[in-house]
Amino acid sequence: MAGIGFRLRELMKTDTLSGLLQAYGFAGIIGSGPWVLSIIGVLLIGIINTEDFFTPSFVGQFQISVTYLMAASLIITGPLQLMLTRFIADKLYEKHDEQVLPNLTGAIFIIIIVSGTLAGLCLVYLFTGSVLYRLLMLSSLVILSTIWIVVIVLSGLKAYREILLAFLLGYGITVLVAMELGAFGLEGLLSGFVLGHSILLFILLVVVFNSYSSNKLIAFDFLRRSQIFPSLAITGLLYNLAIWADKFIFWFNPKTSNVIISPLRGSELYDLPIFLAYLSIIPGMAVFLLRIETDFVEQYKKFYDAINEGAPLKIILQIHEEMIITIRRGFIEILKIQGMTTVILLAIGDKLLAWVGISPFYKVLLNIDLVAVGIQVLLLAVLNLLFYFDYRKDALYLCLLFAVSNIAFTLLSQYLGPVFYGYGFAMSVLLTTLVGIVMVSIRLNRLVYETFMLR
């Protein structure tokens, strides 16, 4: 999140209530804005095409198609996301900005080839929809995968308004076109999705190309042996698999799902509550970004600057202690804010479901998911700290635990019956977060020793 902390610190230093509110609002939008916009966009398309409480079948087909596209694009790009992030961070630190653009182009080239090939094979041999539907699915997967790669580079820029406006415009166009083309059914809605995301991708690329320059058009330096970190590639894959593992299990269990559009299956019981629950992460993400990118980063830089400048051990240990206090305070604040948000939503769950026109039958599962996604914000903070201190293997083991436990607990919940649905994902997130907090605690206690003796 390079550069975000600079703007947040500016807002925090104003020492006014408006500055504090702006900082929290800014951090919340940056941290969760794109994800929230995507959920709201897909839900709005469903609402727009619902008349007299009747929702055409093609709306459900569109929503499940988009859900699979999101899952597939994130999993496909997962191995490259963290590798490219590390490469770009290193090059910016080394003041080699000219290497960013050609390597981004190289990464995009690889993603287009990989996602296009995989999508093409699946659409030819597995799907039974119309030719236009298959072509739109192919285009959507390639565009989405490319967007996730471009966003990695954008995280190093300070053009936050442009980024958010691009997402807002892209999803706004998606919804507007869906209103106009809804009469053409599934293909009409998917055409709006492709058009909106194509414009979104174009705007993001314009921002990147205006921000960086290079004499080379394309490069693959990030794939050089000295630049490749296999642990980061595996971690990126495992994390995205872990996030979607429980959904796939519910989708492909005939007892908990049904065919929406062959071969895509959906679980109406399970899907809606979890996606609604993710809308609750805005406050937690705001605190997460605000505390990690302001208080912690300042102490982090102080600590390593003191070491590099040969400061006395007493000063280094003092800064180390202050950094630990800052991290502890950040975790407590995330827990308080996200916890308070979760409690409020748990209390008004019935009214919330009624307001969006959803049966109160979903309340129990929604409550479980609200707690689970709240804990997931803490997990993101844990992983972020591990990456800051370059404990790549710890992050890998943590994501492996997340993936394996989510699969095991979700299968167990299905075996135990409907009363336990949702607990698999919740218990997996809780276990992984607790283990991660212990990992971070142990690493921080040994940080000074490892910094001097092992590196």
C-alpha cells in the first residue's frame, strides 16, 4: 500500500474531528471500495431486473456467472499477485521506476495467455450455453484477471481519486447498460459487465501509463531466478483458494446446490449471506489501513533506520518496544471497531434483511458470516505484518492452514447438517487468525536478535 500512508498521515496531523473522519473515510474507501462496489453493482442488477417480486432466471444465471468469474480470476492471478507486488516494491525502493511499466506489460501478457487459454478450454469442453455467452465469459475472465494485475501497480501510486472514480465509473456503466440490455437476457447483462469492466481497465491503464515511463515496451525481469520468490507465488494461490474453498464445496455438493447454468452450480442458501456480510468490513478495513499505514509504518521505519545508522542498542530496543505497543494498539482498535460494527448488524439483522427484500430465513447464517468476515480483517492485518518483516514462510504456512482448515471444517459442517452451515468458514478464519497472532508475537519477540544475527 505504498504511498497511502503519506496521505493518511496528512489528514491525521490536522488534529481536528473533520480530519480524523476524513482519514477513516478515506482509508475505508481505499481498503474496501472496489470490493464493495462490485457486490453492490451485482446486487443492483438483480434488483433492477426484478418486477413484482419476480426475478427472471437469467438474473440468477448472470450473478452466478460473475461470481465464478471473480473466483477464477483471483485464483488464476493469485500466484503472480504477490510476486509482482514484491518485484515492484523492490524496484521503487531502488529508484528503478523505469522497470515498472515494461514488467507490468509482461505480466499482463502472461495473464492474458494463461486466463484466455484456460477459459477457452473450459468453455469449449464444459459449457453448453450459446456461443455469444461463451465469448462474453472468455472476455470477462481475461479483463478481470488483467484488472487485478494492474491494480497491483496502482497501489504504489497516490492517484486515489482517479482509482476510485475508475471503479465507480466502471461499475456504474455496468449497471446502466444492464438496465438497457436487460431485455436481451443473460447475454445482455454480461455485455454490460464486459463493457463496464473494459472501460474500468482502460482508465486504470491510462493512469499507470501517465505515471510511469520507460524505453522498453515489455520485459519479464520479474521472472528471473534472482527475482522469483516461490513462497510468495504459493502463498498468493493458497490464500485465494482458501477464501473460495467453502463456496466451491457448497456449490458442488448436490445436496446444498443446484445447477444454475450448466456446468455452473450455486447455493442460494449459502451464497447470499456471505456476500452481504462482506459489506460490513468497511469500518475494520478503515482502521486496518489507518493504523498499519500510519502509526506502525512510522515505527517500522524508525526501527530499521536506527539499525542502519548505527544507533545504540538501548535506543533500538526502545523503538522496538514502541513498535510492539503500536501493533498491539492497532489490533485492539480493529477488534473494537469491527466488533462494534458486527454487534450493531447482528442486532438489526432482521430489519436489514427485510430492507433488501431477503427472507429472514437467512438471518442465522448471516450472523455467522458477519462474525467470520470481521475476524478475517484481523487475519489480513496479521498477514500484512508478516510480509512487512519478510517472514514469507510464516505467511505461506498460515495460508496453507487457512485453506486446509476451511476445506476440512466446511466438509464437517455439511456432514453435521444445515444447523452447522457457515461454521466451517468461521472456525477456519478464527483458528488461522489465532495461530497467526501467536506467530507474529513470537517473531516480534525475536525480531532484534534475528535482525542482527540471522541477516
